Amino acid sequence: MTPSNAAIYQSTSSTPESLRTLAGYLELALDEGESVVLMRMGMQVRSVYVGDPSGDLADLKDSGVVEARQADEMLTLTCLGLNRITADGQQYRFVRSVRYIADRQAVVFTPT
């Protein structure tokens, strides 16, 4: 894909906390050659997993939680398909997709 097909988030001001959080999870995923999986597990927080989203929920590594507000902002600042973001000067490229894991909808961020 060419850059014109990607959603690009760059800011001349400070990076939003939600994208800094996403960047941290993308770093974990890059280290393990896996994806970041974001799932709703309640009203106030979203669970974050790192692993292969094509497997079972039990196969994913529980990597923490983010506040629902922060997760919603991550989704607002990215889109389905190819994304490029700059967080604190570091560039990240990933594909955002949606799938079902354990009968729950999950948002998947796969570094490319």
C-alpha cells in the first residue's frame, strides 16, 4: 500500500496519551512478533492482550487494561486498515482490524 492509502496521525504538539499507550503496546507486540488485541470486558476498562488473534483467548498474553475513555480515543485517532502514527517522535505502522475471539468483538492492531 502507498502512504496515501494509510490513515496518518502526526501532531506538531504533544502526542495524545492514548496514542502513547498504544505505542507502548505496539512495542510489546513488535518484540514478540505478535498483535495487540483490545477487548471490552466491562463498562469502565478494556483488556489488552498480546498474541496471535487467530487462536483462543487463553492463548493470548494478558498485558493489562486501559480505561474505556482512552481506548475510545485510540479508536477515534486510528481507522480500519493501514495506519501510521508518530508517538513521541517514533513512527509506528500497523493494520487495525476487527475479529471475534471467545464470542467477543476485539480490535486488533498488527504492526507491519
